[in-house]
Amino acid sequence: MAEDKYNMKNPAVKRIMQEVKEMQSNPSDDFMSLPLEDNLFEWQFAIRGPRDTEFEGGIYHGRIQLPAEYPFKPPSFMLLTPNGRFETQTKICLSISNHHPEHWQPSWSVRTALVALIAFMPTNPNGALGSLDYKKEERRALTIKSRQAAPKYGTPDRQKLMDEIHENMLSKAPPVPQLTPSESPEEPSSNSEIEPPANSQDAEGVVTREVPSNPEVGERIIEEVQEVPDNANPNPTGVRASREVSASGPSDQLLPKPETRVQKPADDRLFTWAAVGLTIAILVLLLKKFMKSSGHGAVFLDGS
Amino acid sequence: MQNQEGCGGGGGGATSCEFEDWGSFGDEAIIQQKSEISADEAQKIPFVADKEPISALAAEYQSGSPILLEKIKILGEQYAAIRRTRGDGNCFFRSFMFSYLEHILDSQDQAEVDRIKAKVEECRKTLQSLGYTDFTFEDFFALFLEQLDSVLQGSESSISHDELIIRSRDQSISDYVVMFFRFVTAGEIRKRSEFFEPFVMGLSNGTVEQFCKSAVEPMGEESDHVHITALSDALGVPIRVVYLDRSSCDTGGVSVNHHDFIPTTSDLPNSTSGSTQSIQPYITLLYRPGHYDILYPK
């Protein structure tokens, strides 16, 4: 259609030149688009898959054709990289990209259209022509594949431009996010359930697990406590606290909590852990005592 | 026929594809069909036609409503001629364009040119403040200003009346000026969205911004009171619209109604506050339901 030399009096040519200039002076990380060297009305583009979607990290190439009546008539878009959302080498149905042909307006540009195209990637195709509705996993596989290289398409000149765009986009594109199988649930809640041991065996099991971590937690508590001026205490508080608690018995297991309230919320967990550990230790001691006394009781029972 | 060419893209005949392909009647087909319709229209009438006597209008309604014929008779007493414009949805803007430039060409009113240029600058700032990208509208602004300079005589680029008609029929100029007015209109409506909101609500269900996106900025979208008011206000140009419809007074007398759109902006040199009578619009358009043409007073 258009030859090497352009008639700069042609308003479409003038406009397109301005868009090229604007595109180059305000580059975006989300897309890149340039006309072919020998045809101002034929562009190549690549868009970045939108964040927080199955397309994140992907690089999708496509082709833009600008009509001779541009910007009165809309540009047409087609994707070339398999993506699972739009068919490749098929003009993207303009209605679904919100650019109804009858409502296209000259105040829009290639940039506006590309931004809209990115925004439409994660939307539901609703059976629109030229749309695909692949599963997320399939799309994600295509996302990973899309990074390898630009698709093979068109003349060597076009391919060269696509390869350049690909390299440029790849240097800026974030990695494809790793899928985390499942989120780890909060551990403290399960621990609090262990607190009241039903029998001695369970209690012992808990103790053996808790013991190694206890000193560390105790030290941290001491550090924290020392920061509180009111509690300036030369003696190792961990030891004192354990004595006091052991004296008052299991009903007082909440005792250390008033101290923890002074601390920041993050430290609260440490105190809780320490309290749980201490309580379990005390409970074990009490159980041992109880075992002894019950042993005596058994003797008495035997005797009776 | 052009219709067959466009429809038969898939290989089938005109009739078969018309009924089989409804499901895949995509944007391409719609665009194709629209351009065919406008091509058809273009064969009938240029963007801006030649001047015709009012009697030509009467001929159109030979066997029509007697009220209309009566009104055309009255029109004939006040107006000398009519200049039709193409019914492509841009007729209001196209009529305004030609009528305004013709007025400047005839009057050589340098003061008016200076005044409107200042207004155009304001419009440019309005669009910028609304977030429009410069390159999306500046070509249209530049082209209008170029026409404005051309109709003023005495410079190398000056044009004759014939040349103005040629340019008005040249799509690459005419459509650009129409689009310039669309930008100006959209900018004014959005700038004063609170004022225009109730009117826009009456025409569409959307917001002012949506209205501009769907009914002002796209080419071929027809104009209503809202557009005329906004354009008249934005450029400070009064517009008279004469209504030719079948309405008649209960009292029996037939009269032709008109409405003057007088810019609300106070900086019109000859406007005294409150009285709109003092302003004589130099742009007069004839409105028939769905279409605007240019009228020439006697």
C-alpha cells in the first residue's frame, strides 16, 4: 500500500509518524510496538502478560494493521504467540476489546489499544469470535513457552523486528511466578490444643519436642523484658518466672501474658510460645508428682 | 454492485451469505457494510452540495404533508437558499464548518478570526487538562486553523469561494475539520459536565464521559441539542436552528419555529447581559428530523 517515501501531507502518515515518535520517547514496560521499516501502516508489537494472572511473565507478539483512513478508522490487531485467550493470526474481535468499530475515535491510539488489549487478556471471552477459553494451567504453560522466542512469522525483515522486540521485552519482563502448592497454615493454633495433655505419654511426647526450642525462646524473652524499664531485673527472669508459675499451678498459666502485652504484636507470639512451653513443663512436673501420689494411692487401694 | 462484492467475500452469492453468516457477522463485515452505505451516500450527495433555491425543497415534498408545504412557503419568504450536506451523521458539524468558514470568507472579519483563535487555544488547554494526548488532537486543530487563515484574503495561502467548496468536499480536509469540532464539543461538555449532565441523562443512560465517548467523539454520530449548545459555547459562535417538522400551533396559524443557540460565555463583544435579541446569528441551519442543512437568509 504505502511505499518507502511517504507523503507527509497525508494526515494519516503525519499522525502515524507522531505515534511512532511518542512510542519511542515514552516507552512502557508493558508493551513495545514499532512499524516495519518499509511500511508505516504495518506494525509489530509485543505485550507483557498482565500481573497476577496466568499470563504474568509471558511475552505475546502480534501484528497491527493501520487503515489508510487512520485515525478515523480503527487499527486491526492479531496475536501471533499462542496464548490461550485469543486465536493467533486471527483479527481480534474489536467489539470485545471495547473498541467497537462504530465507536472508535481518533483520540485513541495504538498505545490506547494495546493497553486495552492487555486489560482484556484475563477477561472472560464469553464466546466472542476469535477468543479462546483455555484452562489456567494450559495458559500458564503457554506463558512459559512464550518467553523462549518470538514466533516465526512473515518476511525476514518482520522476523528481525519481532526478534528485536522479543529480546527487549525479555530483558524487562518479570519471571513467570512459581506456583506454590498450598499455603502453610498457622502453627500456633495447633499448639494451643496440645496444652492440656490427656495422659502422661502425650505429655512426655510434647516435652521432648518442646525442650530444645525452649532455651532459645527463653533468652529472647529475657532480651525483650530487659527493654521494658519497669522490669529491670538483675536476675534471669526466665528462671524466676518458672519458679513462680510452678508454685501457683496450672490455673495460672496465663500469668506471663500481662508482660507480653507491653511488647509489640510480633513479640506476643514469642511470649505465648514461652508460656506454652513453661506450662507444659510445669504440667509434666505436676503429672510426675501426681503419678507418684497416685502410685501411693494405688498402694493404699491395694492395701484396702 | 458494491454490495455483492463486500458480501461475497466468503465466496457465496449475495443472498446466501446474507442469511447464513449472521452468526459470524463480525466487525469486519460491519465495517465493510458501513463503508458501502457511506459510499452509496457519497454518490448521491457530496459532503457539501451546491446552493439551491428554497423551491427545490418544496419539490421534495410535492405530495407530502400540507403543513410542511405551508412551512416551506414561509421559509421561502425569509430565506433565499439552502445548501444541503451529506447525511452521514456529521451533517451538523459539516454544516457548521462550511457556514462559518464561508462567513469569514465573505465578511473578512479579522477581529472574529482573532477572537475564535483565542477560543481554540482555550479548547486546546481544556483537552490537555482532561488528559487527552496532544498528538491525538493537534492535527485536527492545526487543520482547522489552516482553513481559517486560508479564508482570510491577502496571503499566499488564501483561497477562493470555489476552493473552499472543493476543500469541504475533500475528505482529508473536511473530515479533519469535523473531527476538530467533535473534539471541541467533547471538551466543552466534559469541562462543564455538571451543567451538561441532566441533558446527557435525557439522551443516554451513561455518564457525561461515556456520552462523549459514544456520541460525540466518534465520527458519524449524530448531533443533538447538547452538541450544538456545547460547540456554540466553546467557540462563542451563535447558531440559529430553524425547525421544519409537522408540528403546528393549535390556534391554526402555521409558523416556522427556530431556536437560537447563544453562547453563555460572557466575553462575546456585542452581548449585553440578559438580552439575547441583540445577537443575530450568522450561522443558520435548517433542521429536519435527523438532518441539518445550511440556510441562507435573504
